[in-house]
Amino acid sequence: MTNEFLTPAAMAAACDVSVDTLRYYEREGLLEDISRTGSGQRQYSSSDVAWVQVLRCLRATAMPIREMRAFAVLVREGETAMADRLELLANHRKRIVDQVAVLHEALELVDHKIEAYTAVLAETPKVDKTGPAHNPTLDGKGIRAS
């Protein structure tokens, strides 16, 4: 990406988020120091795009907003907070690994159910849902009024 600035709409498109999400990130202190044009319109840089991509990753992996806010503060503190950033991300990684394990177990269960239902359906004769083509029968004999 060049040093050109992006409008809010272009930024939202580049990051695959809504303009409302960008504003929300600003209100929550996740996006700071967004430059503005002379008329006051926000303009985003390539580093803002990269940062929003980090935020989206953290959010997609279920990091709570309060933790994202803490991470953003640590990033702004620079290298002096590197160890704290590392600890925060290592703890988050552990939660992601645990979440992946739970999802893997759930996937195995769903796959088992799909296989079981597929097997039952393969053995079940097809039912003609268009209606009987002949008189109903009972044990192969026509049902007759006595």
C-alpha cells in the first residue's frame, strides 16, 4: 500500500469491516490518532490498515474487547511493554488452542451423526410422496369394506 490516505469508506472496504466498526474501535480506544483532513474527515494510513487487521484477528479468535484495549495500550507503550504484550498474546494463544480442541471434538461428533444418518437413509426404502397410485393395502390385500 502506498502512503496515500484512505477515506473511512475505503478503509472499511480495505479491512472488510463496516465504517461503524471503525468508529467503534475508535470509541473503545483501539484506534487512536487517526489523522483528519482540513474539513475534519478521518483519513487512514497503511499502518492503520495493518492495525485493524490485527484487531480483526484478535476479535475473530474471541479476545474480549477489554483485553484488546489492554493490548492496544501495551503496543502504544512501545518496546518497554514487549514482555507484557508477549504474555498477553501467549495467554490468548493458549485459549485459542483450547478452543480449537473443543471445536475439533464437536466436528467429530457432527461427522459421526452425519455418517449415521447417511447410513440409515441409504437403507431406508424411498417413500413415494406423490400419493398412492392404487388402492391402499394391508398385508398385501386390498382394504375392503365388509
